[in-house]
Amino acid sequence: MEPYRLMINGGVLSPGELKYICEAAEGLGLDAISFGSRQDIIFPEEIDESKFSQFDKIQFVKPKRDGVENIASSYVSAEILPSTSWLTSDRYLYVIEQFKHNPKLRINVTDPKQRLVPLFTGNVNFIASEHEDYWYLYLRLPGWEKTKMYPALIYSWDMDKIELAIENILIEEPETIETVFDLVSDAVDTNNRTAGIPLEVPFYPFPYYEGMNRIGTDRYWLGLYWRNNRYDLKFLKAMCDLCSENKIGKISITPWKSFIVKGIPSKNKLQWEKFLGKFGINVRHSMLEMNWHLPVNDKDALSLKKYLVTNFDQNDISTYGLTFGITNFDSDTYNFTSIVIEKNKQPEAVGNFKIRDTYNLLYAKNFDPNTRSYIMHVQDVDKVELPGLLMELSQLYFEQLGTERGEETEIIAKEIIEEEVHQCSECLTVYDDTFGDITQNIAPNTPFESLPKTYECSLCEAPKSSFNKKMLVKQN
């Protein structure tokens, strides 16, 4: 059974909206809702479709049937995790709000300086750059094996029309990023900016996202995780009322089947602690069990996770900073955890022999999912072998954390080179020969001296004479 979902734009909703959804779920005979890995809401049981018309504010979606996808965003991490300075909570909301159509592609809108929301799990991934209101765009369209960087930065207020243009050109089955760029540029007018230098994603260990935590001097944020991903409707409704009473405007869903409430006033902290106690809510789960990504409503995956977590717990294993995913051989979702346990397809049964499941174990390069590169550790192993192999991998992670990264840094340091670029003195846009300026049909590897005298800055239209030479430190 494919459960019904509600698309939650950017994983952000108001207490009033969540309360309405809870009341609708109750009206449809449910006592709990679940959260999906794309920050959507899932109705975990069968519901009576004939009653949908009673809840006209909700669009009920069966993703595979309706072809609608959710927009994921790292709004949830704003203010509470490292962030790009211009990308504030308000800016996220303005940006997400512009997407008025029902997207047919998975869209991610993220900050590269946070770790809680994966950057590259969408078909269309907008990732904040250091330039205010400009975003890198990484595409992995249906049928593409690899994620490719769009050769220009996208302006915040063009994101919706560019994504829609990409949806409209899918019929052409574009195979290269250059074709996509040409087709999109023909279809819409944009305020693109030269990419200048590639995106750099810093490494941060995965954060702990549960419990009551301070923001600044006078507010707190609360992260709540429920082991079975069945969030009780009575509790959620009472919590929405408490949010409204405390003038808290937004609740954010994470991709880890949990949610975060930001902006609890210090003076109300005790009130919240008593409220959680009254409902018997546990906010002290171990990271051993919180950092998992499992397929929705998959009892086998849940049972495997419990088996592995119990083994870790009994052996007192630390997995701080690591994330784990369980996936099937036929899954079409992109891996976004440090370690992936992949269940193999069972061979055809012969006679009455019972065939046991086997698994492959993969880990991300440097245990960093943002590298998008996975290494096969072992193949076709039995379930009983998994705990020992996972412990082996966690030890490898901690060994590498101190040494291999150090060695890598040393190698990188040797490879760092200085390169001459030209920078606009008005707005600091960089012209780098290597990239050219695709926004003005200047091919890569075109020297600055060869640009026509009429060349203007792609952002502020300052003349060519406004560009000054500058040495840029780059990795070779």
C-alpha cells in the first residue's frame, strides 16, 4: 500500500496548519501521523477517500500515482546550526513561497554550511553561494547517473521559473548540462551570475538534533524524535496550541522523521518541560538510533535497524557524527547517509529451501555523503555478519577523522595554486578564464584580454575597464 502524503513546502508549517492536518487525520480515523524523508507528512494507514472533500485545505497526494514531489529545505537548520550569513529564516520563507506550482521534480533548497538536511538528494538542488541571493544549481534529472553543476549562479527570484522551465524541457530528454542551460536560457529571461568558482562544502560531523537547546540569550529550540515515527495526534494538537500561546510562528520537519520547534521564550522553558512530562515524552534518545534513514512503512527495515542498534548498544559502540541508511536493491531514492546497508534481491527459490536475505555494505568517501561517492565495503553478507562489519566501519571513521583528513589536507596544501583572475571593482564579480562567462556566450578558457571591448560585468554591467587583476588561491 502506497500511503497518502501531504506536501509541506520546504518542511515548514505554522502551528495552525499542523493542527488542521491533525484534526483532518482524526476525522479520517487515524490516531497518529508520520514524517517522510523529504520533510512531508504521511498518513500511515488506509484512509477513506470519500471523506477528503471535508478537508478542502489539504491536497492528498499519492506520489507514484500523482507525480507530485515535495520541496525539501534546510530552513529547519537556520539560527541553530552553522549557516551562510545572508540565508536567514525569513529569506528561506520568501524563496520557498515563490514556488506556486506542484513540482514534478524533487527540489532541494539548502545551505551548504549545515549538515541536517542533505544537499544533493533532489533532481534540482539549489545550494546557497557566498553571494547574497545567488545559488549554485546542481541537477540530476531522471535517467542521469551523476549530478552536474549548472554553469551559472541562479538569482533567488528566478528559482521557480527556472525549475518550471527545466520540467518543461524534460520532454526533449536533455543528456548534458550544457543542453539544459541552452534550452532554459531560450525559454526564460534570467538574472544569472557567472559561477566564478565551484561550490566548496565544508565537512561537519552530523549534529545532535533532539531535546531543549539554547538559541542566543533568551530563546530555546526543541527537537522531538519518536522511535516508531507515529506522532500522537492528541499530543501534536496540544503542542500546536502551546506554540500559538507562545507566539511561535513555525514548526519544521527534518528528513530524519523528527521535527524542531524554534523560538521558545526562556521564560516559558519550564512550561514546555512540564508539558513534555505530562505527555511522557522522552527527549533523551541515543544517537545510535536517531541517525537512520529507512524506507517508509518497511517492517523488515525497522526490525533490521532494531537488531543492529541493540548490538551497538550492547557493545557500547559510539557512532557520533555517523548516519546510517537501509535501502532495497530497487530503490530510486539517492543515498544521503555516511553508511548504507543495501538489501539484495532474493534469487528464485528452488523447492522448499528457505533463502536468507543478503546485504551489501557501502560507505561514503571520507564518510561524507556530500561527496556523492560511495565505496563498496562488502557484498552478499548475512544479517548476523552486519553488526561486526558496521563496528569495523565506525572504527575506520574515527581513525580517519584524525589522520586521513590530516593527510588529505597535507596533499591538498601541496596542490594549492595561485591563479590570476579579474574582479569587477564595483560588485566584486570574478571573471575566471577557466569558466568563461556562459551568461554572455563567452566560452570556457577564454583569456580576459581576448574579451571584446564592449564586455560588461554580468551582474552590475560595469565596463571591462572596471575589472582589476587579482590572485585567487585555488586547489589544483
